[in-house]
Amino acid sequence: MSIKIDQEMLRGVVEKVMADLGRPVSQPGVSATAKAPVSPASGGDCGCHSGPKAGAGHFGVFNCVNTAANAAQDSYLQLKSLGLEGRSKVIEIVKGICSANTESWGAFELEETGIGRLDHKIAKLAIMDKVPGVEWLRPYALSGDDGITLEEYAPFGVVGAILPVTHSVPTLTGNVINMVAAGNAVVFNPHPGGAKSAAMAAREYNRAIASELGIENLICVIENPTLETFEQISKHDLIAIMVITGGPAVVKAAMTSGKRAICAGPGNPVVVVDETADLAAAARSVIEGASFDNNLLCIGEKAVFVVEAVFAEFMT
């Protein structure tokens, strides 16, 4: 897919998105209007001691980690009461909204982050409808002379997650589909460079989920993320597990936080091309993989080793 776009067209798309959100174009981010209060569970003092309750129209976007965690916990309990059917409905909503906004959200994220390629930003969002949901949940059953044993997976509750600047909305969306399929709510601490994009997507997802199911804060995002908010998430009593997509520093911090952590750090895939390869196909794959979204993806080819016997042919 190849899309040519100039700055004026890009700005027009961003202006339309912000108009749809009912916010001034001069401030293209999603902004909470008031500080949130400290909620019952402990997770460190966020300095928020006044303002509306967590369910008062935030649609998942908070400045206070403690309030976000409590709002996510409430939403998790609501989701739990709806069973697998409720999870499936949330995933259907998320996939539908993402599919309907691939071009505008891709343009918005490119405008905010200033990295990558528009056509590939759009392509990453376009495949979110292929991310597996509840259909991948497989109970384990065992029968014998003494009866039947059935094992089913249970949710953690509230997940604390970190988003990279390289794929803010795609990572958020994919995480949400997987986490909600497993029955969880989530609090995201996005990279500051992609925080507006993450907040925009979370707000729209939550708005639709609230309209359909009455759950307002299933997907929470810290609007002004910092290292301090990351630390508060990693130590909060209500956060049961950490899911990290980012660089080595944040992965190390999560691994030493004392909580369970699922981490995807930087990857540097190496390609080996030998005599058994289809050289034309290998060359195409290397070029496409290394150039996709300007090689931002950790799964993109970073280095190529070609055996001497086919080196000259491969290079031509």
C-alpha cells in the first residue's frame, strides 16, 4: 500500500479528529479537565485530592494513577459479571472502532510522534481485527476412573502496561483485545511521545463500551505519563501484573518491580541466507521487513548474514 500525503492533508485529518472529539485544534491531545481524587486503594500519593469521581466522564483518561487503578478495578468487576459474552462484545466494539479509524488515527499518531510512515501506520491498525480474542481460550479437561478435572484460566484483574512511542495505538489496541479476552482491565502508561494518541483511542473505545455495556473505564490511560507514574503503577496494590513493550531500561525496571512481568524489549532479528534459500523471495522479505514503518518494529530485520556461496547472486 502506498499513500502520498502532504502536510496540509495531514493537518486536515488531525483537525477533523480533534473536531470529532470536540477539542481545540491548537491542543491536539486528549485532556482531562480536572484532577482526580485519591481513591481507597493505596498506590502512592499522586497529589490529586479533589475533582470528579472516577466514573464522571473520564472515559479512561486520568492524571492520577491511584484513581485510574481504582476505576479499572471497578470496571474489571463489571466485566467479570458479564462473562465471556461481555468480553466478546468489548472486543467486537474495539475492533470495529479501530477499523473505522485506521486512516485518521494513523495520521494523528504520525503527526504526534513524527516517526514512521503513514501508509504503514495505517496498515498496522488495519490488521487489528485479526488479533485473537476469546476464541483462543482453551480449557484443559482430564477424565479418569475417579471423575473429571476441568482447568480454566482466570483473569489477573487489573494489568499495568507500558506503551512504546513506535506503535502507541496499535500496541494499546492489541493489548486490549488480548487482555479483555482474558477478563482483565488495564492501566496504560504510554510513552510521553505517543500519549495523546493513546488517550484518544482509549477515550473512544471506552465511550463506545460505556454506551453498549455501561463500563466506562475498562481501558485506562495516564494522560501525562512520567517515570514517576510508571513507578506508581508498578507498585500499586491493585495492579496484579505488568505487561511491558519498550526499551531495556523500562523492561529492567518492570522485572525488578516485585510484580509478575511479561516484557517485550528491543529485538534485533538477524537474517541468515544460505544455499537453501529462494534468493529472490529472501531479498524481497529482507527489504520489506527492514523498511516497514522505517524499521521501527523490533521484529523487523536488523542484520543480514549471507553465506559466501550465494552472496554475489543475493546482492544482485
